[in-house]
Amino acid sequence: MNGLTVLERGWLSSNNVLLAGDDGGAVLVDSGHCRHAAQTVALVRHALRGATLAAVVNTHLHSDHCGGNAALQRAFGAKVFIPPGQWHAAVDWDEDALSYRPTRQHCERFEPHGTVAPGETLQLGDRRWQVLAAPGHDPHSVVLFDDRHGVLISADALWENGFGVVFPELVGEPGFDEVAATLELIAGLGARWVVPGHGAPFNDVPGALQRARALLDRLRADPQRHRRHAAKVLLKYHLMEERAQSLPRLLLWVGDTPYLRRVWHDLGRPGGSLHGWGESLVHELVAGAALHVRDGVVHDGPPT
């Protein structure tokens, strides 16, 4: 796509989208996870081809979308712009408000320079990107839409086959209605291409919206299913961060993670204990080839 380069990443890191600018430099949308920060810097440097990286824009501040911010600031002197709802949390580096402590996820501290707010327009080269609020997966998330070219950078609001975990629902706050409203917003844009936060860009936007709505209907009908799925996502994500961990240490992590403790309680305390429940989640992920166990150590991915 002219003036737009998609760096498709693995699932620990979100996709990075490099938007060509004018003489002021290019802008990167989302920066991946801190575990991949060196790779992010190398990929961006190659994609820039000698140009300047002026700024990083974050769609939201989950650790897989902003974990490379600090490394990009050091490497390029780029300024970071974030959704306004998390400005004070980011400035103060409040890891509870930013979700890093409740999820026990890693993110290197970075310095925000300004906000990218719904209703604004970003003029980058010959593209004008509308900033649109997209709550649901994250209450503060934004998406970017280029109406002229019909391109939507959707973050985790819409994937080719669904959307991200609805985190507000895990802490007793409404989120499913916000997901529905965001899907309706996207449907009304008439986008021809979607660059999601994870996975390859796609152009069957009506099909993706149909699948996302069907998923939302299933989750609304069975909120416990969503909670259990979210618990397995958090566990898998942790193993993607750590790559491998002994089963006893992993179960200690489960017991020490506030989001998982809350989900376990809301599910009716299955398994008799947090550790017992955590072990059942590990077994399910192993059965699905998302993890494997060797010599008492839990590894990310299927056995090789």
C-alpha cells in the first residue's frame, strides 16, 4: 500500500504499521512487546530506508502494543502519542491503571509526549487518518481510518476472525455493548482493507464483521465462556513472554495474578484451588497444542 508498510508480527507482539510522512518524518502505529524491542528497532530501521521516525502512535497501551516505545525513543528520538484516557497513568507509570500489574505482564516505561484523541485527523503524506474511539477490548482504544483509500488500522477491535479479549468484563465492568458499538462503527466506515493488530491485512471486511458479531453473540450468551477463554489467553501470553517455566513456578504465577484470581472467583472457584484450576488450564492448552510439557517444564507452543 502506497505510503503504508505493515510489519506483521507474531502473537506476542502486535503488528507495526509504518506510515510515511512528509519531511517531518514517518510515524509508527504500535510498537510490539518489550521482549521483541531489538527486533522492532531493526525492522523499523530497515523499513525507513534512511528516513526519520518522528513519532509512535499507540492505539492502546496493552503491553503487546506499546512495549517497544522506549527502545524506539532511544534509537530514533521518536515522540510517543497515546489515547487521552490513559495519559495520567502513563505519565505517572501507574502499573495498576495500565493493567501490567493485574495481568503480571512486562512493559518498559516510556515517556509520552502527547495524545491522539478521537475526532482528530492525522495528515501523513497524502493520507488523512481519522482517529476514532473503539472501546470494548480496551475502554481507551482508538482506531485509525483513511477514508480516501478505505484503509482501517483496527488494532484489537476487529481481527479477521474475531477481536481481542474484552478486558473490562473480567473486572465486573460492561464491555460487550461497547464491542457491539465499535463493530457498528466499523461497519459504517465502508473500509476496503483492514490492518488488524494481529494477523495479516484482509479485505473481506463484511465477512470479518459477521464472524465478530457471531462471536460476540456467543460470549454474551455465556459470559463464563469468555472468562475461561480469557484466563487461557493470559496463561498462554505469559508463556510467550517467558518461553518456558517449571509447572510449580507457573502455578505460583497463576495464584499471584490478580486478573486470574478474579476470574477464578467469578467462575465459582473451580478446581478446588487456584493452583488446581491453573493446572487444569495448562492441561487444556497442552491438549490444544498451544503449550507442551517436558520434564516438568511448561514450554510455549507445540512440541518440536
